[in-house]
Amino acid sequence: MRNQLIQSLLITGALALTACGGTETATAPDVPAETANPAAPETVAPETTDDHSAATKGGQVVETGAYHLELVPVPEADGIHLDLYLQTGDTHEAVTDATVVAQVQLPDGTQEALPMEYDAAGEHFFAFLPSQAAGEYKAVLQTDINGEKVNARFSFAK
């Protein structure tokens, strides 16, 4: 109910400002001060702190089942370095005992299968795609985690 009141006040205030063409802030005289402040910290904090699907390494994220997959493509002079952070969904603990293959479609339509190795120090899987072609790449990351198949689709450009 409180959120609906806040939304209603914000819309009414925005419409009033737009209609008047002014930049002054309008406040309703019979609205309590706590209701007039739409940016109260308690409404913002839960959305930002509980988002397990947010990228933590600067890549693209796919949440599937109990897993968090983040692909970070890094263009290099002679190809593209692919880093895959495979983690549990809630705690973001690294999954180390998986088999991962990146099926990549190059901009010209050709397919490349890249087995990914695990880097224990960096807590991620990696592979190198020897392609210098400019354009859009599409990748399907196929993982086998103790017999459980987990796949994710990504796209990136070079």
C-alpha cells in the first residue's frame, strides 16, 4: 500500500511539473514526510545486495538452475581468450570438478569446439579461440558437473 502511494505521488508530481513547465518541487501538504521521500535506503538496499545474477568479473552472466556462469571474452592480437567463471548460484563458490566445452560460432558461420581447462589459481575455466575475424560470435558453453548437464548461451563481438 505504501509503495502504491509513493508511486502515485511521484506520477502526480511529475505530471504537475511537466504541465507547469517548472522545475520547482511540489509536495502534498497532507503527506507525511517519510512518504514523500521515494529514495529511502530500505527500498534500495535489498535489490542491490541480493542480486546473485550480477556480473562480478565484468562479463555476461547466465543463471541456470543452481549455477552462475559468467563468460569474459578478452580480445587479443591473435584471437580471443575466453574465461568462464562457473559458480554455485547462491554462494558463488567456484565449481572445480566440471567438464566444459565452448561451442563457438564465428562471424563467418563456422563452428569451433574448444575444451576449457581449469585454472585453480584464478578459479575459472579458460580457452583460447584463434580467430581474428571481426563481428559477432555466438557461444554455447556445455558443462557436465558430476553428471548434471548445464548449458548457457552467450554472444560477444570482436
